[in-house]
Amino acid sequence: MEQTRRSNCSLLAIFVLCSLFASFIFLVGSGLFPSDPGLSSFGTEVSFSAAWTKHLLSLQDMEARYGILHAIFLYLADINWWDRSVLQYVRSIFKREVDVIKASTNDFSKKNNLPASYKFFIHETSQGNGTTSEANQNALFIKQDSLSKFQFLDSPAQVARRQLREYRQRNHAVDMVKQGDEVTVKLDNAAIKHSKSVDSAVLGKYNIWRKENDNEKYDSTVRLMRDQMIMARVYISLAEKGKKQELATELQRHLKDSQQALGEATVDSDLHHSAANKSKAFGQVLLKAKEKLYDCNLVTGKLRAMLQSADEQVRGLKKQSTFLSQLVAKTIPNGIHCLSMRLTIDYYLLPAENRKFPRGENLENPELYHYALFSDNVLAASVVVNSAIMNAKEPEKHVFHVVSDKLNFGAMNMWFLLNPPGKATIHVENVDEFKWLNSSYCPVLKQLESAAMKEYYFKSAQATTSGSSNLKYRNPKYLSMLNHLRFYLPQVYPKLDKILFLDDDIVVQKDLTGLWSVDLHGKVNGAVETCGESFHRFDKYLNFSNPHIAKNFDPNACGWAYGMNMFDLKEWKKRDITGIYHKWQTMNEDRVLWKLGTLPPGLMTFYGLTHPLDKSWHVLGLGYNPSINKAQIQKAAVIHYNGNMKPWLELAMTKYKSYWSKYIKTDHPYIRNCKVTE
């Protein structure tokens, strides 16, 4: 009776388990249940199929049934977590442990040549005749390392969470790798795009994106011949020291041949067809020289000496290049010189009554927008005025005060008489007619009369022996009072309250009337600060070893830019700005506080009196910096070509020149006849 009850319970448990297992197979096959890669390996070793179900029902031994059911339970417990309650009920039916007969297990393992890593899960049971049942001979073997993973250590919820975490970690790792690759590609593309946008006049042929760097074998013969010539010079020196004149002569002969074959060639295609044979013969001679002369220390020492000599030559060439660039920056192109001369001649041929500008009553009206422009360059001044008028919302309210020197006064007048700025007002003055501006009042004019200053500027021998860093300060513009007139604005325009000072190397791109409504908070000067880079701080302009400088100024104070400055002339007079400038200029007679120029005294004079403007008002660097962002330039109200590469010179950067040249009247007869734009 007891056996019948246990048999019925076993059949019930088998039915329940088979139902669960069938559901599991359906879900996995339908893709509705996440399959674990680890389970597939177990399925390979133990195949659960319909045959196993039939075999299980045919077993008569209850302990064998329990063993197989227990294995199925361990298998399903790890994956069918959603039916754990049913499995726990089935498990409670078979509480009785099954003893494993180790001896039978070992005998059976040896008989079937099973490896030691497999564990006999169900022991053999003997029937009455001492034989083993066929059913039990199909006992279940499971690899121990596979079995151990099915130990029911965690709850189903924990297992599910762990599997979800692992799944997310794998996906996250894949995403991170993918994102890293995408970022790398974007950076590479950005670098390539940036390199192509840099002006070729600046980088020259030293560009990592040049063709020869794409292919290591590109122009290999040219580079090989250059290397051979370097080593030949080393071995010639060693041969002469070692009194091996014959070898030295042979090396010199091949060196001369290679130099002639190479010539001015920079690529293999420029070489003569015999160059390859000469290079090959040269290589054989060098190999012979190496066998006879090579000494690591001697060769290293000679190469080091050659490198030092080459470095000195490069430094000399850099100084020469700096000098030449400064010289070019000082010169006036033929076209502009022609334009100035022709305009001057035509101006003095005009009757006196035709030399006056209209709307003279606006010159002292403080309600209008007044500009100060001091220049001796007719073409540059015309671009400033033309660009400002073309971008002004109310041109009739703008007044331009132009001051030039006596040499260019006639040309400047004639140009604006022929090309009046629309409804705007313009007036041209001669700085040499300001009688109050003399050496008894102005320290700069007094210093320019000294013998030391004349020697500094006009002694050519000293100019060539001095360092190239001083060349920029020998620019004649620093002798011109047009450059220092910016410190006398209230004296030049006594009836004005505010005035916008503009350099002649700028271009106006937007309406500037908003600057007159900027609150300067009691300061005198409104300017854009330039301390984004370290060399634009006070310690780069002033001599802080001098106690007067160290006591009165902060070396880390932020510099600002001349070129577009809004000056409050009322505050200027109240604080006696011109007097402060005179004080510092007088103390710098021997150039001990700063070198020549107007920015250092400007920084000192307006120290603590400068209000920073938004950077979009004034973008600088178009005369020296090839990497200014295009969007930044287009957004700027004023762009400034400060530096040596002025837009009217041949060495101007072509990528920036169009912003300036579009305001030139290229169809004007004077411009065409003087070939200014060519």
C-alpha cells in the first residue's frame, strides 16, 4: 500500500515536472525566455528530450526516479524561477536521501572509461538475480564543474538581478568601446579639417598632412641622398683625422656628384634619371668608409657638432626672417604709394573753395556719434570709413574725424572729396598744424630731439647687431605723432563728450552705435581685454625690475587692446589722463620702464580706469594668428589686423584678406590706374 502511494506521488511529480519542462522549451524556442550560454553546455552533456521522459516513467526503482528528478529539479531551479513554488512542493515529496555507493560508482566509471571529472549521479541498484537493470545502466552522468554551477545558492530574484546586471554591463562595455571609436574618428576628422584651414603661407611645406607623409616611400631617393651627404661629411672628417686621404678624396668626389644630381630637387620626379645609380654607388663607398672608420663615440660627437652648427644657422636665418618681415611691414606697396601721389597732385590743383567738406556744423555736435581715425594710409582709412558707413543703421548721425600727416594730408582730403561717405560727416586735419603740440608740451617730441633717440633709430650698425626682438620697436611709426595723438583726444576735440577711437587696420562689420550706450561705470576707457594668453599681461610689457613699476602695478593685471576704444572725454579731463601720460613718458626717457610703443604707456595711464567690453565687439589677431575661429570673426563687430601681416601687404594671410578687400572700390579709376588690388 505504501509503495503504491509513493508510486502515485512519483507519477504526479513526474507529470508536473514534465509540464514545466515543456513550457520552458516552448518559451526558449519562441524567444520569450532569455537563454543562458552556460545552459547550452549543460544541455550538450545531458540531453533532456521526450526519450528521457519515457525512460523516467519506465523506471521501477523509486530511488533512481528520485535521483533523476532531483537532477531535473536542480536544472530547472536555476532557470524556471517563476515556478519555484511548484518545484519546492515536488522537492518536498522526495525528502529521503539516496545513498551513493562509491564502489559501484567507481566500477561503473572505469567500465565506461569516464573521466574523473564526471560524477555518477544515480547509483546502480541490484535486482533479485544480481544483475543490473537496463534502465539503471542509463544512469545520469554530469560533469562536476557543470553540476556545481547549478547549486541553488541564490534566490530566483537575486539570480535574475545578477543576470540583468551582467547583461547591462556587457552592453555598457560594448557601447563605451563604440563611443570611444566614434570620438577618435571625430577628433581625427577635426584635426584634418583644422590643418587644411590653416594658411599655407604660415605653415609652408612643414605640414604633417602633406602628401609625402601619407606614404613612407614618397620621395625616398631624395631623402636617402640627403642622409648620405650628411654621413659623407662625417666620414670625410674622420678620414682626414685618420690620415686616410685617399678615402676622404673618394668620399668628397661622390658627395659632389650627389649634390649636383640632387640640385634643387625636393621630390623624386625632379631628379635626373642617373641619380639612383649615383646614390647606389655612393652607398657602397659609405659602406667601405664605415668598415674602416666607424667609431660610435667619434661619429656621435661629429653628428652632435653638426647639429649644433645647423641649429646656429637656423637661429641666424630666423633673425634674418624676422628682420625682413619687420622691414616689409614698414614699407608701403607701390600701388598705395602711387595712389597717394596721384591724389595729392590732384588735390593741390583744386581751387580752394572746392576743398571743403559739407555738413561742418556736425563736427562739434555731442549728440552725434563721433569717430577718431589717425592714419597716413589712404587706402586703409577708406576701408575703415566705408565699412563703418555700410554697416551703420543711421549713417547721417555718424561723424568721422580723420587726422593725417602733412605728406598724406592732400591725398586723404582728395579721396574723401571724390568719395564722400554718403550722408555721414567727415573732416580731415593735418597733425602738423596743431601748434599746441610741441616739444615744450609733449615729452615724446622732446625725447625725439635727443641724440640718444636718434642713434637708437637711425644707426644701422646697431640695428643689425641688436637682437631681433628689438627690431619691432625700431618701426618709424613710433616716431610719428599720429601714434601718440591718442593721448591728447580732449585737446583735439574739446567740445565732445565721447569719442570712439579706431585704428586704420580694422574693419567694421556691424553697427557700432551700441557702444555709446555702454555704461563705463565711471571709467575712462572702454576696451576688450586680451589676457586670455599669458603674454598679454602687464609683466610682458613693463619692466617690473624697476621699483617704480613694481610699486604701482600688478604684473598679472590683464592687458587690453588698442584699435577700438570708447573714451569718455569728460572723465578724461576730470582725472587728468594726459597729465598721467606725461608723467610716465617723462620717467621713461632712457627706456627703462618699457620699450617704445604706445600700448605700454596706455596700460599704465589707464590702469584701473578701463572698463572691459564684451569680446564680440573687437576680435584681434588677423595680422599674425592663422587659427582664429571663422564663426568668431563673423560674429565680431570689429576685426583687427594687428601684427605684421597687414591686409594691404603681400604677406597678408589670404584666408582673412577678403574681409578687408571687399570694402575697396576696385572699379575706381585711381585704384585701377595704380593697380592697387593686383
